[in-house]
Amino acid sequence: MKKLTKAQRAFLISIHKGAVERNSAHTIGNTLNKLGLLNYSYGTRQWYVTAAGIEQISKGE
């Protein structure tokens, strides 16, 4: 998988820790969504980390 930038990694970790970003048009969120690491829930209006995202965090990449 493609190596993440510092900003992408920080955003992924912050969402995993419980930060709430309600903007579905978030640039980094959409990039991570295309990589399969995040998904956006329109019902709750927030981003959440996928299993692949959790695996990426645990690898430390």
C-alpha cells in the first residue's frame, strides 16, 4: 500500500482516537477513503476507520 503523508497519518490516527470531522468533502478524508482506510457515514455524519485503516495504523506506516 502507498505510504501515507504525515498529514494523512495524523488525520487517520485522530479519527481512530475519536475525533469527529463532519465534513464529507474533507480532502484528506476523501483521499484516505479512495485508499480504503476511511469511510464516511452519512447517517451519523462522520468519518470512521475501516479494518484496513486500523491495520495501517498498527503497522506504523
